[in-house]
Amino acid sequence: MPAKEGCHPVSIARPRPTLAVVGGGVIGLTSALAAVDAGHRVTVHDAGTADRAAWVAAGMLGSLGEGHPGEDDLLALSAASVRRWPDLVARLGDPTVMAATESLFVAASSADAEYLANLAEFVWSRAPRSQDDLRRVDLAEIRRREPGLSSRLHSGYLVVGEGAVDNRRLLTRLRDALVGAGVHFVDERVGDLDDVDADQILVAAGLGTRSLVPDVALHAAKGEILRLRRTRWSVAQPARVIRARMHGRQVYLVPRDDGIVVGATQYEPLDESDAAPEVGGVSDLLADAVDLMPGLRTYRLVEAAAGLRPGTADGLPIIRRVDDRVVVATGHGRNGILLAPYTADKVLELLTDGWVAAGELSSTTEGVEPS
């Protein structure tokens, strides 16, 4: 029926789709932010456990540093996610979320230097980088760039554009951005997805995902980190991430405003309910860190913590649609913060496009997209 003269047709706005995010860790919060920016009405169900691993992390954004021979797919995902990080930091409106923008890989011995050389040849060469972004450095340049490091180091590599974020500041800014966008937080543990009132559900509950989506296969990997606080008598913290190979063991130093994060161990826990740090891991980290940077003796040990990271058999994250209503994003292992913006984009595709049928994806995305 035509509208009467002088009347205007009534426009009925379609309601925005609703999304419930189960899990308040970095994957859940970053995905929630992408969804709310895309027009979803979002509720986050957070029992306060999914963010444990992110809370004790160092926040490194190292696609090369996290690469190992045979992990080409993970390296491609990591590189794709690193390229997305500047946009995420800009969205959060706080450049101090970035803790460093470069990484210095150092070797304590000739054997350690050979290990780094093999890494450079078989892993790093697969990532597209200019000569200036990745280059070998000798001891003199290491000491010039980071005078607090040991004078007994052998050699290393400087990687530009591969830094770290302040993980705790990141989690705070993500929550601030979500609250500012009208996202509702519910402090509760979800026991059954049928009880969740939303058009779609994203399950990003870390190891807790297994109880909600039983066909998701995960195992726990335990990792310990230390937080050292600088005193007025201490040497300055490094200006960049220091990733060291110390006589066959790995240790890294990641700068913070008030000190350094030292990490990290990784092993299979005997009991997944035990998230306490172990003496052996803490002892090894302290010994290697002080050998790497002798001035750390004057720092204060203010925290020793451990997190349980959700891992998968092939090392790749699980980002897939379970059914018409449920999407899952978990299994990021040691790379949860690194892969957060990539995961958020993939989750948004699954939420909005609906082109993936339930059960069609395997352990990660449907093919690796480096863009």
C-alpha cells in the first residue's frame, strides 16, 4: 500500500546480533573487541581463570623467536599476526602497551651461536624480511646496544620490528575498551552452553574449553616466569627484548617500566591443578638471567609465577566453528598474546560469514593465510 501524502515510511532497524564470549583471557577479549567493533552486542562471561596464562606471560611478539624447524604453518600465522599488532595498539589508544620494538638474540658460546645460525638458516630465512631487519651482530655491537649484558657473550642477531607488549597493561586496556563500547561482563563460570542466551557463542576458555566442547583435544603446558623490580642502585633494564641461548638453555629478558620479566620454562605438568612455580625452574631462570646480565643481582625478585597454557598435538591453535551457534578459539600454547589479533580476525569471519560448516575444520584455520 502506498504511503499517504505527507507521511514518511517507517524504517525498522534490524537488531544487532548478540555474542556471548566465554573466557576473559587475551583471546576472548581481543575477539570480543573485534566483534563489538563489527556491530555485535557482546557479553563476556569471565570466571577469572582463562586470563591466568596471559597474566603471567612476558608478552613477546616474536614470530621468529617462536619459530622452530618444521613449524612453517605456525611461523606463517605468527608473522601474519605480528603485522596486525600496530592496528590493535592504535585501537586501544595507548602506545605504552608496547614494551619493546626490537629483539636481540644472543649466544653464550660457540655451540649456542651455531644453534642460532641454524635457526636463522632454516627458520628465519622463511619469513620475508629485509637485510636491515635481521642481521648478525658481534659482541662489540651487543655491548654497545645493551651495555648491561655480560662481556662473555659470543655473538647474536638483531631483529627489528619484533618486540613485546606489557601483557598486564594489555589486558587492562582491552577491558577498558570493551566497557567503553558497552560490553557487559558477567562474573561467572559457564557450565553448559545451552544456558547461555545469545545468538552465537565464542568459547575461548583455555583449558576449560574441554568441558564445554568435549571434542576439542587440548593438553596443558606449564610455564614459569619471574618479575624483577629495579632499585635505585640497579643498572637500567634493557631497551629491547633479550633472547639468549645460555649453554643449551633458553632464557629471555623483557623490559617493563619498573624492571624486567624473566622467562620461561615449559614442560608438561604432572597435575593440571598445580599452577605453582617449581624450585628447579625458578633456580635455572635466575641463574641464567644473572649470567646473561650480571647487574640483575641488585634487582628485587617480586614475583615467581606459573601459568598453564592450552596446547594442541600439532602446535597449531584451534579456531573453528563447532555448530551453527558455537565457535571455538583455543590451543594457542605459548603464543596466545602473539596470535591474538590474527585469531580475532578469524573468529570474526566465522561469526559474520557463516561459510564454515560444523566440523569441517581441522586443528587450525582452513589453510594458512599469511596476509
